[in-house]
Amino acid sequence: MTCKFMIIPLPDKTVISVMSAFNDLREQYSEHWNEVFKTITTDNSSEFADLSQLEQILQTLVYYAHPFTSCDKGGVEKHNRMIRRFIS
């Protein structure tokens, strides 16, 4: 299993911005989308509310972490710490 972490700058924390970023990724990976993005794990923030559409449209499983349980997405939290170290 290989995990890849991507950072995509967004203009704001809205559903529209998040879905726009996923649409850009979808265009970029086109026919390889289902090979590259088998699952997506995120938290329950409102900007990720429409990700369930990806399950229906693209056959990508979307997992939402339990509220206040960062261990559900340990890899994401590890990368967030590394990013904060370099950006702060």
C-alpha cells in the first residue's frame, strides 16, 4: 500500500473551494482517478460536507473521522504538524 499526501491551497474554507479543488484533481488524474484515489479520509468540518458526492460519482470511498478523535486520521495529523513547522 502506498499513501500520498497532497497539499492544495484554497482561497477559503468553503464547500465550493473544496469541491473545486477535487474537480481540478479529477481533471488532472482523469482515467486514473479510481487507481489513485481509492479512499479519502477527512474530518467533519462543514467544508467537507459534499465529499459524499464523490462516492456516487467517482466510486471513491470517503471516510469521516469521529468528532474530536484525531487518531482516526493519524497520517493527516502527522503531516499537518510537519506543514505547520515549515509555514509558521
